[in-house]
Amino acid sequence: MFGRSVSLFSVSGIEIKIDWSWVIIAVLIAWSLAQGYFPSISEGLPQATYWGMGIVALVGLFASIVLHELGHSLVAQRYGLPIRGITLFVFGGVAEMTEEPARPKVEIVMAIAGPIVSLVLAAAFTAAAGVADSLGVAAPAVVVLGYLGSLNLLLALFNLVPAFPLDGGRVLRGVLWWSTGDFRRATRWASIGGMVFSGVLIAVGLASIFSGDFAGGIWWVLIGLFLNGAAQSSRQDVELRAALKGLTVRRLMTGGPITVPPDLGVDALVDHFMYRHHHRLFPVVDGGRLVGAVSTLDVGRLPRERWSAETVAAIMQPTTPQNTVAADADVVAALATMQTQKVGRLMVVDGGRLVGVLALSDVMRLLAIQLDLAQTT
């Protein structure tokens, strides 16, 4: 879903990150507020004041989205669900969970927490605007506070629409799950609701474009397309988890992996291993002991003229939980690690010994076989 992101800070162990796409939209928001919205409701102020209002409002928007997502994340942690972090991107923010809720109640409570935070913020900003106005505080401050109050109210109401994967759609999935006892069916129905709503947004956007509001219309279209993709992706993720449920890494791994020694030259690694076997990652074994892994990315960071002078030991990555997985671990957990680390292969260990390699292609082949079998039954 995301491109490159930058870590900003952490709260209760939850890493707050910002995707580069959010930087682009942040500049556009500040510009539109300074050049359009604030001058239209508070005339006669210096241009520098409008830009100051736009920047302050942008900071308030950033804080509001983070707090909204923290509402979800802290509740998830309360119920034992691990949260990798919160990423702000072009269409808002998302809390990155590595597992789905185990019970409908957890889904509902976790989903409703974000909109509740936004409603509290809306009331707080609106009240602050009223107090500031009664105390004779400068008009720009009152306007910005009022804007943030309205913005958080809109954020809460939009997210409460029962269209998955919006918060309201997650509440709907929780209710359906509670009533049917079938998580997959509940996800399927809630996702259909999300796709229908995304179609409505796209239709509204197209109507706006044809009526002359190109800028506003294109945003509705983009949001609709994003929600449609997110709804389908969430449904596919649940289907994937169901298909792999109960499977261990040992069942899918490739045993007897090709390994390299730490004293192997980088040029020999490329010529005799990477080009010959077409793997992007090789375990590094020293005297029968797994000591790390070396990948094409590691080689790529080394200038080509130094390949003949350096060994694998100089560029390899040490063995960590990020590049290894236990043989008896759940395949879904292994896939989550691959997604987090953006890798396609993990070294499989059993009692500290290297016993195989799990490749994403192995998992995809299994899914293809299951799909073929499902079509013939």
C-alpha cells in the first residue's frame, strides 16, 4: 500500500511514520487553505497570516489523524493485538496490524475507538474556538480552531460510513461476524459494502468533473478508487489467511538450501551463486553454524570495483528475527515478516540450525494449486 516512509517518533511502542505521499498532499492542503479557504471566511488579513494559519491548521490535521489512529492502536494493544506502527499517507493514516481480531467484540471496540477520538477532538476544538472568541483572542486563532473542530467532525462521520475498510465498515463486519459466526463471510459482505460505497464516490466525482469542478471531482474519484482497492485487498488477505491456516513453515520450505561461506569473495558470490542459482538471498554458514544472510541488495550497496576486494562477511546481514523464521511457525506469521521487511525469502531454523528456506514463490504456488483444486470440485 505504501511507498517509502520515514519514522518520526513512537508512542507506547507504536512507531509513527510518514509516507512521502503525505508530504505532497500536506503542501497542497497548506496552499489551498492559505490561498482559498481562510481568505474566503476571514477577509483583509496579510498573506503571511493566511500562510501561518494554513501551516498551523496542517499541524492540527496531522495531530488529529495520529490521535485517531492511536485510538485504534491502543485499544488493539489492550486486547493483545500487535501493531507495527502508524503510517500517514496521501489519503490519511492507517494503523498496521499483523493479526486480525480474534473476536467480534474486539473488532467493534477497536473500530469505534478512532471515531470516538475524532468526536472528542471536534468538541474540544469547537469549545476552544468559542472560548477564544469570547476572550477576544485574535480572529485567525479562532478561525483555525473552528476549522479543526469541523474537520474532526467530518473525519469521524466519514469513517463511520458502513463501508469496509472504513471504521464503520469494520463495525459492520464485527456485527455480521457476531451474528453469523463466520469471519470470512462477514468480511466478504462488508467488503462488498465498501466497493459499493467506493462506486458512489467515483460516480459523484465524475459528476463533479463534468459539471466543472475538476479539482474536487478528481479527489472523490481517487478516494473511491483507493477505498475499492483497499476493500478488495482486505478481502483477499482474509482469504489468504484462511487458505494457509494451520500450515507450518516446515510444510512449505525448501530443504537443503544453497549456502555460502563468509570468506567467499563478493565477485565469486555474484558469478557462481547469484547468476547460477537466481536466488536473491543466500544463508551464510560458517563451520556448520548459521551466521547471517547475504542478498542482492547487500551486493548492490557495494561499489562494483570493490567486489573483488571484499568478502561476504563484510556485506552480510547478521542472523535476526527479521530474516529468520522457526520451522514450526505459522506460514501467515512468516508472510507478515516478509511484508514488514520487504523480502521474498526467509531462512528457516530449528533449534538454531538452518533447515531450509521459505520463499514467497513457494507460498504462491500452493495457493495456485488450491485455486485449481477449488475450481474442479
